[in-house]
Amino acid sequence: MSSTTGKNSSSYDDIVRKTVVDPDSSTRPTKDQERQAREGFRALDGDERALQDRVQQALATTGAAGVTVEITRDRVTLRGRVHDPALLRTVEDAVAGVPGVETIHNQVVVGS
């Protein structure tokens, strides 16, 4: 017990040793796995993967390298940054023209 806080201060490794049956076989999650856990990672089904591929191909033609795509059924969420409003409009038009896209949630920021 810590003398300053009155609470147990256990490190990750201490907790693993106390709770995992075979602690030598456990590994820490990667930074990407931690991020996915915080954001609520959801696996895409076949149709969503196909739509994501089509949307990413359309985005590749715009030159907007800083834009990422998230697919949920027929809804596309765009995130990232573009350098000017004209490029943002180009991105929106390219994604809107992809077969299967019903709704676009645009969270792209314009600026450097």
C-alpha cells in the first residue's frame, strides 16, 4: 500500500502476475489495439469492405491524402484535413458518386 495515497499502486505487470494464469504468455496490447478499444472497433462485413474499397479508390483520385474513411452499412464518415475548400468539395463529390453510398458524414477540416 502506498503511504501517500492510501491506495494500492500496482503496475500493469504486477496485475498480470496476480490475475493471468500463465503470465509469461501474455502480451501488452499494441497502441493500435488500445486505440481501437477506446474507439469501439467494429469489423466490417463483406458489403462494407467492398464499399470502403470503392470509396478509397474514389478518394485516391482527388489527391486528398489526409482524409480517412469509416463505413457503417451505407453511411460514410470522412475525417481528416484538406488544404482548401475546393478540395473538400471535390472529396464530397467523389464520395457521393460512389455506388452504394447513401449518407455522408463529413468531419473533414479545412486548413493547414
